Amino acid sequence: MSDPVVAIATTPPDKSRAWAAVLGWGCFAVAAAALAVTAVLGSSAAQAPLGRHDNGSTPPLHVHANPPAWLVTTLLAVAVLAGATVVSLVLAARWRPDARRLCAGGITVAAALTLLPPIASADPLSYAAYGRLAVTGHDPWTTRPSAVSDPVTDAVEPPWRDEPAVYGPLAVGEQAVASTIAGDDVPLTVWLLDIAGFVAFAGAGLLLLRRATDATGRLRRAALWAANPLLWLQLVAGAHVDVLVAAGAAAAVAIGARRPTAGGAIAGVAGVLKPTGGLVWLALAWVARRDPRRLVLLVVAAVVVVVPSYVLAGSGALHELSRASRRVSLATPWRPLVTWTHLDRAAVGPLAIVLALALVVLILRGWRTDDVAAVSAGLSLAYVLAAPYALPWYDGLPWVLLAMTAASWRDWVLLAHTTVLSLAYLPGRDAVRLEGALHTITHAIRSDLAPAVLLSLLLAVVAGGFRKVGGGGGI
């Protein structure tokens, strides 16, 4: 039985549905246009330069308009708010378009954004640099991009020039493959990584749609993933490696219920891309805990994938993952706590683990804990809510996993979380110094407003978790 908060009691009147359709497709188009315009305008406060090989006439396509910071920030804010509206209309059952049409539209927008430069983050330049370091004989987990003079490593922006890779061996391996093909061509390297991300995004969207059991489920899955403009920004236009992790996690959940060995191996792949992908393996293991044979198969499958990957990568990969786990980002409730109480950052990690475990219990209350989709969605949602270092693209993992469960209040929690973090990290480039009112507004949102809102969200989850709500799992 669905949570009463999201249950559909009656069908909206025809006139109301017509207006909802206009609003829904209008916000869909506005979000897509705002993201595309921001990307096509070229280098800005939202888009990092792509190095000396960049001319804009070949993918990633763009002009050199030098747009002002306020313009691209406004465009991205409009895209975020319009995107949140799109998802809200579907979750509230006010807008009910054809699911296949909505999914196709979302994948088409994602394909178009893949032809344009990444926006709202300079991370893709770091990805290109780590791949370049790997193919030129350097250890990307112990070598900073600033330590090597190369057209690709020179394109990395501060402060990331002094940051070695913090990703798993398979993520760096993918980056190395792109670098091998593109050589010292930064735009081509970035575009190849974009294409891989698009394939993962589209593949996950089609998988979700195919595994849905009814029209309502198909529509919800399309809205939460393929046609979710927040994910267009964070995973597609942002070109983050998290889209690969999310796609791997979805495949592991879909396959693992019937084929534990294959599911465990795919979950291992997701975890070797980025450690958070391993949460799906934990969910598979939890569901199989009373079946020793199945549990052994899961362990063996993961070990076969994970151990060789880290042996080949070396100890530097594990060291960097450990170092990254001690960071605290600005927009989380943890940053004010550290600032005001002078709490040692080393103590934040254990506290966050305790909070995450408590959140798992509360989030899973009323859900089927014998269902891999529900358990993995609960684990990933608890992680992003409790993490001391949280960025909006990290939410890609819980989005794809929540889409594989029944509708519940958890959808609204994640929508609020991603919307707030997306607004907090606009326009996206740390290397750009904003001035005047724009600096005041963006700094206040990131450092003051976002932590307060996310703390309120945490408290709401705690309160909601103590209620015996319905909403089962299931693919």
C-alpha cells in the first residue's frame, strides 16, 4: 500500500489536468533550453575552458560569447526550479503524460546536451587529467595534475590542480581509455567521457522503463530518471562519473534478484567505479543473509572484481579514498557544526556513520527489507543525507534506486535534497571569483541557507521515519 501522502485519491478534473500538462511540458522545455543555452554560450562562470584544441565547431559544440556570471547563474537556477516542478507534478499525480513519450523526450534532451560542453562543474577536466596521467606512466592517485606539464593536466583549474584522483580504479580506467584515444586533445577526451556517460544514462532509463510492471510505475520511473531535469544538469550536462555508478547499481539490482553471481559482480563494478556503488552489494548481501550459498556467491563475485582492480591500481588508490572521506563540504549541516564548535574533522566521519545507520533504520521503516531495491535505495538515501561531504551529483545513485521502488515520502525528500544542493552549487566553477550581489547571494545560499534547509530535512526524515508508513519495494 502506498504512503497516504502520495496516494492518488481521485483523478484531477480535465481542466486541471490540461493546465498541469501545459505547465509540465513547459517546464520540461524551459529546463532543457536553459541548460542548452548555458552550455552553448561557451566559457563562463558555469563552464570551464577546454584547452588549446577547443574551437567550438566540433563537439563539444559552442560559441565564444563570454556571457556574464549573473546570466549563466540565472539560467541554471531557472533550470533547477523548472526541473523540480516537472518531477513534483508527476509525483503529485497532477500531470500524467505518456511514460514512453516522456522517457524518449528526456533521453533526446540528454543526447543534445552530450554534444555541448560540460557545465556547472570543472570535474570533467580533472577526469581527463587523471586519464592522461595514467597513460603517460604516472600514478593518478599519488600524482597531482600540477606536478606534470602537459596540455591536458594544464587545463585543470584550481583548486583541483593539486588534487590527485579520488575515484575507483575502473573510473580512472575509463578515463585512461578516453585519453588513449584522444591523446592531448582535451575537448575530445571530455567528449568521449560525455558519450560514455550518456550511454549509461540512457541505458539506465530504458532499463527502468522495461522493468516497470504498470503504467503508473513507468511514468514515475521516467520522471525520476530519464526526464528529470535535475539529473540532466548534474549527471549529463555536468558529465560526472556518478552516472556510471548509478547505471551499474540499477543493473545490479535488476539482475541480482535472479542471478546473485552476476548481480554481485556488477555491484562490485559499481563499487570500483566509486565506493558508494558498493552500497548495492550490501543490500544484496542483506537480502541473502539467510541463504549461505547465495551469500557466498555474492562474496566471491565481488572479490573477483574488486580485489584485482585495487591490486593493479596500488595502495595509492586506497589512501586517496581514505583521505577524501575526511572532507566536509560547505552546504551540509556538518560544516556549521565544525565551524561553530571547532569539532575536529576526524571526528565527523564516525558521527556521520552513526547518523547514517540511524537514518537507514528510519527510512526503511514500513518498507520491505527483503527487497533489494528498497534496501539499496534506503542505504543510498541515508548516505547522501548524512554525508559530511555531499555534492548534488552524488544524488544520482539514490534517484535511480528510488525509481525501482514504489512511490513514498522518500521521493519528496530526495527531490528537496537535490534541488537545494543544486541551487547551492551554482554557477559551478570554483576558479571563478564572483563579485557584488551575485557573490553575496550565492555564498549565503551555499554557506547559510542550504545547511539550514538540509538540517530541517534531516529532522523531517527522523520524524517521518517514526511513522509507520506504507510503500513497498519491488522492481
